[in-house]
Amino acid sequence: MPQTPHIEKHFTASDIVRDAVIGMADGLTVPFALAAGLAGAVSATPIIVTAGLAEIAAGSIAMGLGGYLAAKTDAEHYESEQQREHVEVREKPEAEVAEVEEIFQQYGLTSDETAPIVEAFRNRPDKWVDFMMRYELGLEKPESKRAMKSAATIGGAYAAGGFIPLSPYMALSSATSALLISVIITIIALGFFGFTKGRFTGASPRRSALQTVMVGGCAAAAAFLIARIVS
């Protein structure tokens, strides 16, 4: 009888989701806290909107640059370690063979069982280096455009998140009313964001939503209290 093909579905965009989480979480909480703190000090919403827009612009740029530099650092670290492994494979092959055998021993393979693999690696030094990078050092090769993608994702997510708590101040003239609505929609946005994140990552969407609301809510509350104390 014909067999149904076995198809495995794995989520492979963890870096993008991580960047989106970083940007969106900060974008939802920091502008919210700033606007809320200002709402307690001034009654004119144009001032709050202007300060909020300035914060969103500065925050998205700063967060994007931070993501870019972090990704570039990872890429430079990988290249440095890769060059070192090439030198060791070429100049200290026996030491590298011992390291390969040690790695496979963790999976229950003996030296005799590992010998054909080692011989194949000797004939393919580039693949040998790739193996050592992944299984000895635990490093994955970064995407060539990872830095730009990280910067755009974090910065864009921050800006998108920042406009959510700020939008009531842009639509209403009363700072007090805008603050109340901002609190409500920020909590809803955190829950929706957490639910969506759970669906993408394979975690329980409800649990992810609850965790995001609790963590984001605590962060926003702490930032709000600090902003109120300072103002």
C-alpha cells in the first residue's frame, strides 16, 4: 500500500521572532510609560504626542542600531572562530580528530565506529570545520543579511508597538481619557501579541498571551510609576 510521505514542520524563524519580541515589547511599554507620566504632569495632549513621537523615533533608531551591532558582532565572532578552526584542522589534525571522537562518544559511538567519519572529514576539510563549528563550539553560521534584517525588525516592531499606546493621545484632547484608553488598548495589544507569538513558536497561545500581559504589564507599571515620580 502507498505510504503517506512523512513531512516534518519545524519553525525556523526564531531569530526574526526574537527580534520582533524585543522591539514590540519595548515599543509597547516605553512610549506608554512616557505618555502616562506626562499625562499626570500636563493636560495638553499635543505636548504628550510630540514627546511620544520623538521617543518612538529615537527608540526605534537606537533599538535598530543595537540589533544591527549585536548581529554584526555575532557574525564577526563566527568568522574569527571559523578561521581558527581552519588553522587547527590544517596544522593540528590529530588533535581535531580526538575532539571529533570525543563528540561522538557523547552519542555512544566508539573510536572504530567514528573512524570512517573522520576519514571522510580529512578529505573534506571545509565540512570538517563546519562540523566543529556547530558541534564543538555550538555556533550556527549567521545569515549574510542578518544584521540588516535584525535592525529593520527590531526598529520596525518598536515603532509599530509605540504607536499603539500613543494613538489615544493623538485622537483625544483630554489627557485623562486618553490615559485610560491607552491602558486598555496596551493590555489588549500585549495579549494579542503574546497569543500570536505562541502560535508562531509552537507554545501554548493562551499561556504565551498571559505571560506577555503579565511581564509587559509589570514593566509598563514600573516604568509608569518611575515616570510619575520623576514628573
